[in-house]
Amino acid sequence: MADIIEIRHIDLNGGQITKPRWSLDGRFLAIPMESGSIAIFDLDLNQVVQTVGHHSAQVTAVGWNREAQFIMTGSLDRSVGVWEVPGGRKAGITISGHKEPVHSVEWTDEGAFAMTCSADRVRALDGFCLERGWTTKMEDSINKYNGFTAASCSSGTTFLLGLAAKRGTVLVLTSLLTAHVLDHVRMEQPIQSLAWSPKEDLLTVAAGQSIFAFRATQEGFKGSPRELTRNAPYVDALAFSGDGTLLVYRDAHGLNVWDVQAGRSIAALDENIESPSRRHPTSGIAFHPVRPLVAALTPNGIAVRLLEITKLA
């Protein structure tokens, strides 16, 4: 069994935190805050080096571009921001169209696409200039599903988009290239969170007390999903290690590290998790892209811990 050891506690006094996100090179951690700003933690310097942005309400999601020159943010104020790093100035880019709080923003890791999502609408943008990526007709065809509670882009150049639609009752697989719905699955329990493996066409979905792994391609889902566990009550965060071998999730009991290939838990951190808000669920896990290091929220959601997973074989 592995161990989970806290090596850093980052307390920003910025209220509730939602979804921290590492830059692709693993040096910087963006921490979105209830105050409407985003703190940038430098792992090499072991300190917060700047604060960027300001939304009029809580920042709910952040995403880095490939070169870590820009941060994209979503907020409860229904806006999407793009900020220059370093410097912290707002870029001269306007991304609009959302009528509900924005809960998900991402660049694909090779930079070709960017995605923003709220309950009412998902948008795909050109990842380089952040202009419209889908036509109005393409976008409208996807948004007939609406009720989106989670969204995430696949890794590599597979150009897939996973969506929890209709308040999490339907898993939708969409092509970022064509905006076509490639497949959909009705879920017995609403989806709480989802995450893509960085090394495989594998989409993990937490629903009810189970975590499922779906093989996904541009032709749709391949075969039946694999149930990784059925003993994970209310998973509100999922994240893969950079090599795709480990999956860390947080449920009502605490943190759990899962060996994906072996299909078993290798480490756990029991915590007294407060009941998550159904309106603004916390999703505070980010796995470092290179090191066995996890950025995870404290149980009360107001600080970030850097947790090292040790004694890995």
C-alpha cells in the first residue's frame, strides 16, 4: 500500500475554492477563489507568486493554455475571462453566450480547441485565437441536450468531449471536430463528476456510489463500461495521474487512490467531509502531470493541500 503525505498547506483567505488546475508543465497551480480572483502558486518557489483577474462572483473553473501564457476562467457571474500570465492583465478577448453560471472551462492539451460549459450551453472555440470553433448550427444541435452539470475534453489528439447532460442523467460523447453526438448512455444514477485518462481513450464517470470507465473513440463507446468500484458515495472529484496509471477521487469518506490497471485501491485518506453543496459542488482535485503529487482541497474547501503519494512500486 502507498501512503498519502501532506507536504504543503496553502491558505489564501479567499473563501471557498473549487477546481485547482496545474499548468501542463507542472510548475504552476491555478487556484480559483470565492473572491473572484485566481491565485497562482509556483511549485519551484513554493509560494503564491501572483493573483490574476477579477470576476464579480466566485471563480468556478480554470484552464491553462499549452504554453501557460494564458488562463481561462469561468464564474458564477456567467462570464468567461481570459487573463495574461505573467502580468495578470485581462486579454482583449470576449467569450459570451452563457446564461447560467459557467462550471467548466478547458483547453485541449495540444491547444487546438477550447471549451466552455454552463447548464444551458456548451461552446467549442478555436484554441489558438478563441474565436468560434463550432458554427451556430453545430453548437445549437449539441445544446438541445442542455442541463449540463460537467464537461471535459479528452487528451492527445482524439478530440472528444464528454458531457453530463440532462442534470447528469445522460452521458453524451461528442466529437470536437464535427460537433456530432457520437454516443449517449442513460445513467441509473446522476453523474457527479467525470475525467479523461491522459494516456488512453478512457472516460471515467462517477454516478451514485459507482465509478465507471468507458472506452471512447470517434465512433462512439466501445463495449460495456467497466465498473471500477461500487463503494464510492458521492464522488465530487476525479483526476488521473500524468501517466494514466492512477486515479484519485474524493467521496464522502475522503481521498482514495486507485490503481487503474489492477482495479484496486492502493491508498486512502479518511476525512470528515462536510456535505457538499448541490448547487456549487466542490471539485478540488488536480493530479500533477509528472510527479505523484495531488492538489486537493481541505474538507472545508477553503485551503489547498499538496499531497504526495509515496511508496509506489
